Amino acid sequence: MNAPHDFSPLDETDRRIIQATQAGLPLTARPYHAVAEQIGVPADEVMRRMRRMLDTGIIRRIGAVPNHYALGYRANGMTVWDVADERIDELGERIGQLEFVTHCYQRPRHLPDWPYNLFAMVHGKTRDEVEAKAAQIAEVLGQASRGHDILYSSRILKKTGLRIGA
């Protein structure tokens, strides 16, 4: 977990690193070296600075963001579950550990229309595959699940965070 927002001011080199990486790391065997070459600093400095920004919360995470559609996963379903609020942490942790769940989180209910409070995203090549994965989640939840649904993606939304301009 990142340190509690111990933000240190960004200097010009930090800003150049962020600008060079905010759309993604270069797809090379040594991405930090490519960034270092692009901005004119040693690779070990790029890595040290990115680690510091990650540790202090300036950068939230460094990770792969696959394009599921390009990989053949056309049935992408947000499974939504109604579980007891007092068990949400325990159950969310268990569901989030399933290898096919890409993210899992709690959201507020909006009764009487929306009873769901646990969300788990799964991807499949077909809706049958997504439904089979939802059945596995239901098995893990057992009696704790009071109901669920699957919301399928109908289009790809742009996935980007805050961008720092030049």
C-alpha cells in the first residue's frame, strides 16, 4: 500500500517522467531505459523517481491495462451482488482473489431500485463464459448472495487518468 499522501513537490524531471509515461510505458524490453533516453536522464534515476512517486502517492499504480476486445474477450460483464454490508470486506476479498476477476469493489445501494453493493468485473469470449464465471462467484458467496445480475459492456470507453500537459 502506498504511504499516506506524503506529497513532495514535483520538479521538472518528475514532470517530464510523468509526461513521458502517462499514456503508458513504451512497449520495449527495457521501458524505463527508453523513457530515460527520451528525457535525457539515467535509467536508474527514472526508476528511483518513479518508485518515490509511487511510494508517496503521486503515482497511484504502475500496471498493465489490456484491451480485452483486442484479446478476443467480447463479452465483458460487471457482475453485481447483494450481500450483507457487514460481510462486504470479507466477501469482496474472497471474490477479488479469484483469478478471473479483474477488479472487485463496493458501491452503495440505491433502494428500492438498486439492491447491489458488491461489484466484480469478469471478461469472457462469450456470454456463456461470463455466466459460468458468475456461477463460480455465486458458489463462493453461497448463502451470502441475496441476488445478483450481470451488466454487459455495450461499448469501449476511453480509460485514462489525469494528464499533465506540456
